[in-house]
Amino acid sequence: MEDSACQRICADALRSEGVTFKPPRHKIYLTEKDAELRYDKACVWVKRRKMFWSKKVHGYVDNKAFVTPTTPKQRKRLRQTMITGHLRKASEGVSRGFTKPREKHSFLGIPSVTITAAVAKDRVILWHVVPGPWNGAAAATMYEELQ
């Protein structure tokens, strides 16, 4: 008799326990501190009237970093970090350990480009490529260029 079980027997045993191969959640990982800060901000914003959201807000601004691997070595590293799924029960899907982290490429040294965009009503009113890291100086430069 063999010392190890075949893959099919292991898969059947896991399946009988409700463990299957599922893709990870594509949701941003929030720490307890992040959740607390978001809740505090929501408590302030919930007191504002509906008129504030329709009359006072001129646009929504957000930054998005796009990974841009330029060499074959960087592309290979990027492919290696792609997670296709993991073994978990259906009830474990909301657990923090089964959420795909947002900062997965930050330690690899793969360059990225940061885009700042603003949306108002039904159109894009701002599209700006941020040179270097996003900070106060980059924001000041962006606002000066808009003038």
C-alpha cells in the first residue's frame, strides 16, 4: 500500500467538507483602523442634506495607479503574483484572509503610472498623468497646470 493518497481522493475528501477552489474576492483589504476612519467620516456625511450632494459637489476626483511592466523580467514577476484562486469553504469568502490585497505589486519594483481623473455629471472633466509619487507637491503642480 502507498504512503500518500492520490489527488482525486484528497479532492473528494475536501469537497465532502465543503472546501472548493474559488477565486479570491476582488475587494480592498481594510484594517480595523481604516474601517474606523471610514465609519467616522460616514457619521459626518450622513448628516448632510440631499441638496448638498446635488448642489455643492462639482466633481469626484480619484487617483488610479496602473502597473506598467516594461522589461521581460518585470512582466514575468507580474505574472507570478497573479492569484487565480484558493481552497476555501463558502462561508470563508468574507474573511479578510481570503481577500486579494491591493498592495501586491508595491514590493516588486514594477513601475506604474498614476492617473488623476475627475468626473462631473456625465463626463470626464480632468485627466492628468502624475509624474512621480502623489503628494502635496504633485497636487499643487496639477492644480497650477489647470489654471
